[in-house]
Amino acid sequence: MIIGVTGSSGKLGQATVERLRADGHQVVGFDLQVPAGPGYTRVDLAHFGQTLDALLSVTARHDGLDALVHLAAIPVNGLVPDAETFDANMSASFHALFGAYRAGIRRIVFASSITAAGFPFDQPPPILPVDESFTRAHNTYGLGKVAEEAMAAQLAGWAPDLSITALRFTNVVAADEYATFQRAGDPTYRRDLIGSWVDARDAAEAVALALEHAEPGYEVYAVAAPESGLTIPSRELAARWFPGTAVADDLGEFESLLSTRKIRERLGFQARHDWR
């Protein structure tokens, strides 16, 4: 396929571009800062006209896209004022998703977040592990992701062959960032992430699988390593962090408290990298 990837210069974006190209796809990266070369085009997603133009065609880059992977965003609260985090991300996602719809692109995968599932989990979730049925936002970044998911779910019904998949990524860890796991025995480590993490290369694998198995309609999947980032058993962590919260009877010893059961069962997702 010919695939556009927004946010192609980011941590996940770079891993995704590399993975999709390795799979044999032609990839065009869209971002505010891109390397020189035929595989990239500078696009400001704040402008709908510019976004739509880039999705329709770019001379010397592509004459039409088969799929879009939308990863571009202000990645966390605090980099800009809170309202701007919401406004900028929501606008960029609307422009990217609606632009793709207008351009006739019928296979879309976009980055949602663990922040749409309760992060930083100051309030206990109803059950552990947390799955895709639970939605709650506690900051403007998360609120934007909840709104983006709602928008995508509605937009997916506007064309009978349109497929939109939201991937709720947890903290993405690059190959050179594993030193942080030296704290894996500390029960406060990754507390706000309920112990979860995912290697950037495995996150890119989730994108590739979502594109491969895309079906008409809307779907959401949580994306994390199937096992947690701690050496402390998950049931013990659940009791420490959320006393009184129900825990699945079949929870694995070190199973992630952000459930990956759905993406493993439906898309065949298997993490290939483990901090251990």
C-alpha cells in the first residue's frame, strides 16, 4: 500500500515508518519537521487546506494514499498551556481524519492513549486489568483523546467501506531507553501507568496489524506489552494501588494491568521485546 504517516518524526512515528517500509509498503511521512528526501513532506495539520492537499496528492511524493496512520500530536500536558493541548490536538485529528475521508482514504489508524482509559489513575478503575470498555479522562490531553475517539466512531459510519481503528498506546519506550527499568522493583515505578509500557517497535507492530486487519467500521484496542514493567506480581500491585478493586480471576502473574487481551486475540499481537 501507499501509506501516509503523520507525526513521522516522533518516537513512534519513526518506528512505524521503518516497520511499514520493511513490510514493503511505500510510506510518505507528514510532519512539521521532516528529513530531506522523497519519503517526507512538511505539513502543518493546523491548516485543513494544507492537510487535505497533502492527503490527495503531493507532486514527486504520491498520487493518492491507500491508508493513513495519524500519530501527530502534542504528546503530553505541560508543553503548552492546557487549553492549547486540547485545541491543537483535536483540530489536527479532525483535519487528518476528515481530510482522509474527503480524500477517499478508507483505511485509517490513529493514536489514542492510555489517558483515555483513566491515566494517571488517581481514581480506581472499576476492574483490573483495564480494558477498552472503560473510558475516563483526567487532563486536557486525555479529554482530547476521548473526543477524538468519539469523533472517529461517528465518522466511521459515513461511508460503508470506511475503517477507522483507534490504538490506545501506553508509554512508548525506545530501544535506547531501557535503563529506566532499573527501578522495576519499586512499587511507585510506573504507578500512573498501572505498570504498563510498550517498546516502540512493538507499538509499530500494532499499527501494522491494525492496517492489515482493517474492517469497515470503528474499533479501539489498548496497546501495551503483555507483561508489566515491574518485578512485583501484578495481583500484589493491584492490591497495593487499588485496594478493594475487583481483579480478574485469571490475571497472569506479571500480566499488564492495561489489558492487551483484545488486541492479542483479534489481531494476533505479540510483543517481541521485553525489558527483562
